[in-house]
Amino acid sequence: MLFWWSPPLLISKQRCIGLYLRSVPERGAMGESPDITENQTPPNVWLAELQAILQGAVGGFLFGIPLLYTVEVWSIGAATSSRWLLAVLLATLVGVGLLTQVEGFRQALSLNPLEVFLESLEAVAIGTVCAALALGLLCRITLATPLSEALGKVVFEAVPFSLGVALARSTLQGKGRREAGVDRSASRRTTVPRARQLTAPTLVNLRDALVDFDAALIGAVLIAFSIAPTEEVPLLASSLPPLWLLLIMAASLGLSYAIVFASGFTDRAERRQRGLLFSPLTETLVAYVVALVASMIMLVLFQQLTASDPWSEWLSDILVLGLPASIGGAAGRILI
């Protein structure tokens, strides 16, 4: 039996060696070794998957946060039957599927119908989870909320969140940065090289910081301006416990940091190279202060806050409006 199977094994081994020799480049004229990228580590599949989910969640919060501050959606969701909620969920899945055929929240997508359906289903799931977390953060659903009421609120709020997940990459990532082979620096603001930054870091970094915070201010106003005159802001602020405001502050800072630095919509190394004045943490903190100041100005302009109101009401209203303002400010900083 060994003699019978030896020739096939020998032939298969010779074929493998031949294929390997044909796949290895020849040496150069001087005998130098070819440039083999053995040290290049393959991309982490789980890390790429986590970043795609994070990008979808960022888009969901950006599109869904304005409707989150709407008392009519809360009341409609609490009074809707289960059959109608199922119809709303199916309509959301169809809408997300149509958007996914154009461009999904992942980097690469083949137009296979099964893959489109699976990614649409995942986008709706991400939007539903984000909507439930946002409603829980604002205490619109609690452990004491009936299950039917909680499901109704989550399903209706999941509609804009799911659409935002599907539109995340096409909206928050420029076309020039999505297409392969396009110079990313051509669609971004030019920065001073590192050597010049070391010689004169103050002026360069101050200019970049002012541009970033101008974009943060514009984004905060665009998202929170339509929410500031509504009655939902004082309604939410009055229903939240004082210590719960700390959780809203932490969520605002975490979402702002995730949008700009963790989602992958911008080049993190390039943002660090742009200056020595602000680190990612300090930039997030200062941008949050900008969002809070913008929230206070908008609430005063719409006469939601007056000089006779207690300081606790000022603080709670500003922090509640600061959540959408910080999300808008982060979106403005990545779109500059």
C-alpha cells in the first residue's frame, strides 16, 4: 500500500513546491531579497466589525436624537396596538433595505439580495438598541414602564435611528474618503508639517482649534436649535433625578468622543498630528463646554430660562439640551 500511494504523494508535493516557487518573486540583479510583506499583520475582522457597528450607531444617534425630544412620539407609541407596531417595524425594514441597496453602513457591500436583507436587518437591530438606550437615558422607559408602552416607544423611535444607521457612512464620511485611490488630504484642510509645528506650535494649533470649535458650535446649533424652544426640554429636566444628570453628562462626552475619535470617520493620527495644544480628551471636554454654552444661549433666546429661575433649573435644562448639542457639535467637527 505504501508503494501504491507514494507516486501521487510525490506528485502533489512537487506541485505544491512549484506553486510556491512561482508565487515568490525573483531576486534582484544584485541578489537582494525581494520585498515580502511578512511583517504586515492582517486586518482584525472583529475590530472592523465593531467599528462598522459603531459607525452605524453614530449615524443613528445623529438622525434619531431630534425625534427623541418629541412628546407626541412618546404618547403615540404608548397607545399603539401591537399589530400596528409590527407594520411600522416592517416598513422601517423596507426603507432601510432600499437605502442599503444604494450604500450601507459597511465599507464594502455586494448587491446580493441576501446580504442586503441581512445588513438591513442588522441596521434595524442597531437602531432599535440605540433607541432603547436613548429612551432609557432620558427616563422615558424604566423598569416600571409597562412592556407594551415601552415597545411602542422603542419601535417609533427606532425608525429615524435605523435610517440613520443606513445613512451613516454616506453622510458622515465624505465621498473622497470612501472611494479607493483618492488622496485623503485633498478633501481635508491642509495642515502644517510636524517640523513647523515644533517651531511655532501655538499659532498653528490655535488656528486648527478655532476651526474645530467653530464647526462644533455650528453643528450644535443646527441639531439643538429646533429642540430648544419645545416644552420637552423642561419636561425632561424636571423629571430627571439630580444624580441622573451626571449620567447624561457622561453619555454626552462618550458619544462626542466616539463620533470624532473612535468611529473611524476621521483619521485619528492626522487629528493628533494637527496640533500639540489639544489631546483627544481635552478637545472633547472643550467641545462639550462649547455645546453647553450654545445650549444656554438658545434657551435664553427662546425664553426657556429667565433670571428668576433657580440655578438648579438652569443646570438641568442646559445639560438636557447639551446632549443633542454635543452630538451635533461632534458631527460638525468630523465634517470640516
